[in-house]
Amino acid sequence: MQSAALPAQVIEQGLATPGLLAHVAVQKFCDHLPLARQEKIFNRHGIELARSTLTDWMLAIGHAVTPLVERMAALLKTTDLLASDDTPLPWQNGRTGKTTTARLWVWRGMIDEHKPLLVYQFTPDRSGAHAAAFLDGWQGYLQADAYAGYDCNFLDGKIIEVGCMAHARRRYFEIAKSAKTPGFAHDIVQRIGELYDIEREAKERALTPVERKQFRQERAPPLLTALKERLETHLPKVLPKGPLAEAIGYTLNHWRALNRYLDDGRLEIDNNAIERAIRPVAQGRNNWLFVASERGGQATAALYSLIESAKANGHNPYVYLRDVLTLLPMTKAKDIDALLPHIWQPRA
């Protein structure tokens, strides 16, 4: 008697089912539960799964889904509007034997104007060369913080910098929060709040990008002009190296980028969407502390890409990842798009 051949597995000759692999991955990268804790939980249920085994699984599926993530990155570069941010990620550098600070970048764009994709990228450091490599050959609006590592991408005018008003506002908010009485910082926070009131009304009215651009250009320029005049007038009155001077300097030095959102109704006044995308990494980092290798960092980036993109498209990340890990081994390269988070649909 012969047994029926097993279906293709995402981990060749592996015993873990797609459901178990997806469960462990989502527990770690969505629910921030370190593999060491998962090992203890499994043991309490009488299941012996060593942390090293769980680690090997995550490395293997991170590698297996890499073609999906590469396809997502290629699709992002077909759009003309991207947002980016990065966050520190401690990792054990196998070359030096020391724990050093790597980075996890995230790139966010909209496919068909309403389907978000997020691609995370692990790099051993924060060199601007990594951002330049990702953006090579791309043209459009790039919304990011004012990190100087992005600056080389704006030199030829093919990539247009879009600033983040939330970054500017945060500086004045922190000063106002510690002030004993309302003062200049409070005034600036209130003025920036009036710009956000315009954005809120546009959203409530469900304006199209064309309508939102017109609405902004009717309402925002007088407020921005008055804000800039207020900052320029007050700058000579503050300590040159004090927090208020730094806040004003940041705003004025990046004034054109901070006003760029007026140019296109698809642009946002701030980069908060991408900051929300980077927050799960910070939450996870507080629990699992570091990645153990460069390969682990790359697997982490790949799994965050799929899980966070699935969430952004309204999917249950466990159901999505389980289905991807089930179907991926038998999916031809030409059919891989069906597994992308913005296209995939749950099976009955």
C-alpha cells in the first residue's frame, strides 16, 4: 500500500503546517510575542517546540515569501507617490560578534489610489545609500521626515520632497507642554491646528483629490503666509541654540517641503500614515529586543511587509498568511500576483 504524496510544502520536507507557521509568525510580528515566550506557551500545552526550531521556521518562510515582497516593491515603484520612514533595529552582527544598530525602513504607496502596500527593508545601517538604491530609477513625490540621507534623491528634481507638518508641530507642542503659561509655542500649535481643520473638513466632505487640492488652495495659503511671518518675526527674539530656535529653524528651513501638499490633492499634510506603519516594529522591538542575524533581519522585513499590508487592506493577517503559505509552493511565478495582499481574497 502506498500513501498519497504530500502536497508541496513551503518548507521542504517540513512537518509544520501552513496554519502553524502563520500562527507563530503572526504571534511574533503582529502580536509582538517573542519566540521564547511562544516556546513556553507550547510547552504548557504539552507541545515541545524549541525556540531554535521556531527561529528556523521564521527564517525559512521569510525567505520563501521574498518573491512576493520583491513584487510588491516593484509595484510601489510604478506609482508616483511614496512615503518612507525608518526605525532602529538592534541586531547581532555576525561579522563583529557585537550587537549593533541596524535599521528597518518602510515604504508605503497606494495601488489604484485606494489599495495600500507596505514594503519593509532591513539594512545594516542608516546610510542614505540604502534609500537611494530603493528609489533608483523612480520619479514622483516622496513624503518623509527631514533626514538628510534622503537629500541626494532630490537634487535632479525627478523626486520631489514632501514634508511632514506633524514633525514641525511636534516640536512646538513639546515646548508648549512644558511651559507654565501659554506663549509663542501655544500660538504656533494653534495656527498649525487651523491647517489641520481644513484637512479634517475635506475628509468629512469626502472630497476627491482634485476637489481637495482646490479646497486647500482656497483656504490654506493665507494661514501659511501668516504662520511664516510670525515665525520669521519671532526668530530674532529667541536664544540662538534654544529649543524654540531649533523648532523655528526646522520649520523655515523645510518650508517649501512643508507646503508641498498644496500641489496635489493626493498628498497628505503629514507623514502620520507611515509612522503608524513603523509603530508595530517599535512595539515588537520592546519585546523581542533584537534580531539575531542579518538573515533574521531580512526575514523580519519580509514578514512585516506581508502582515502589515494584509492588515492595511482589511484582511485577517493570520488567514492571509496561512493561505499564502499553503498556495505559494504550488503557485507559478506568472501567477504570484494573486497572492499579493491588495489582490488576495479569502477562499470560501
